[in-house]
Amino acid sequence: MSSREDIAAMRRHYGEVGLVEANLPANPLELFNSWLKEAASNEIVVEANAMVLSTVSADVPSSRTVLLKDLTEKGFTFFTNYGSNKAKSILENNNVSLLFPWYPMERQVIVIGSATKVSRSESESYFATRPRGSQIGAWASEQSSVLSSRGELEEKFKEFENKWDENEQIPTPPNWGGFVISPTSIEFWQGRYSRLHDRIRYVRDKNNNWQLMRLNP
Ligand SMILES: Cc1cc2nc3c(=O)[nH]c(=O)nc-3n(C[C@H](O)[C@H](O)[C@H](O)COP(=O)(O)O)c2cc1C
């Protein structure tokens, strides 16, 4: 295992390896997947699939972290409570951004796109794979609403814990499910020497082809 000092020194190495147009794939999801894999296997990147989701409703922006749980040609999927602030915001205005902050690798990816609910069956399939405690937690938490105390939440958890036998499958709460963000723009940022960072943005055109451009850092 590398020491912290060794890893910090590796940053300089990343600075040498940049984004070169000739080596970039036509589809940004391919590049995203390889960066995600590298982040996941980097021992100092915590929660490589964590992304900051920003929404705007009534002209007020808000951001929070969620976990990427699926990535297909349709887009980036996360799961949440459909009564939460973020879900209400999306239902009012489905233009969102996602930011993957892979600081130890001197990398950042920013996605802009539109969010839509995934199918109920997709949400149910994922819910079934969650640990039992998280499943009960999803029933107990009215995400984003005010609690009178921690005790109130724990009481609700106990209530739901007793609702199903240990061997019984816990159903997906009606107000819980996924959103998929269909990307219209994906920007890759790679730290380079002398602040001459690489910024490569892919933008989806009218014909659904990705156009690639390099931006000033
Ligand atoms: C590392 C991390 C991962 C998280 N993942 C999720 C998630 O996948 N879904 C979710 O609803 N909240 C997740 N949260 C909690 C959210 O950041 C947020 O507090 C919560 O969803 C309520 O947000 P809202 O009131 O803006 O709707 C996560 C928080 C952290 C720090």
C-alpha cells in the first residue's frame, strides 16, 4: 500500500498524462466508464460513484450528493424518495447537472442533462438488492421533511421493522424510485502542469451525435 506522501507525489504524474483528441472515443460514456473504473480502483477516492446533483426550481439552485447506480446509453441513474426536495425540484424543472469530484486524481466530470423517472419495475429490481436495513429506512424516512427529534425517526424505523417477518420480502415504497439523467453535455477536466488543464466537452447535437470541443482551462 502506498503512503499518503507517495500518493500526493503521484499527482505530478497525472499532470503529465493529459487528454489528447486523437486518443479520445467518439462516445463520451466510454471515456466516463474508464475514468469511473480508475476512480473505483484508486484507494484514496472515497465513494467513486458519488456525484453532486444540482437542481433549480423557482430560480433557486440546490445541490446534494447521490450515488450513481446504473449507467447505460439512456444515461446516469440514481435512486431517491420521490417526495424529497430534489425530486420535487426535478418534477418542476428537469434540467439538472451532475458533478463527479475525483480530486485525488485531479479529475472532474460535469454532466448536464434532463432527468426522468425510471420505470417502476427498474426501481423495484434495484430496491430488492438493497440491504434490509436500508429498505426499512426507505419506508421510515419521509426524506427532506422536518423531524421533531431523532427518536421520532427511530420509532418509525421500529414500526416498519415489525411490519414484515424476517423472511418476508420488503416491497418497494410507493414514493421511492430512480431518476435517469439523459446527458446533453459531458465535460472532462484533467489537471495539468502550470494550470494548463485539459477541458474536453462533448455536446450532443440535433442528430444525436457527440461533438467534441476543447475549452480554455
Ligand atoms: C456519499 C453520499 C451518498 C448519498 N447518496 C444518496 C442517494 O443515492 N440518494 C439519496 O436520496 N440521497 C443520498 N444522499 C443524501 C443526499 O445528499 C441528501 O441529503 C438527501 O437525498 C436529501 O436531499 P434533498 O432534501 O435535496 O432532496 C447521499 C449523501 C452522501 C453524503
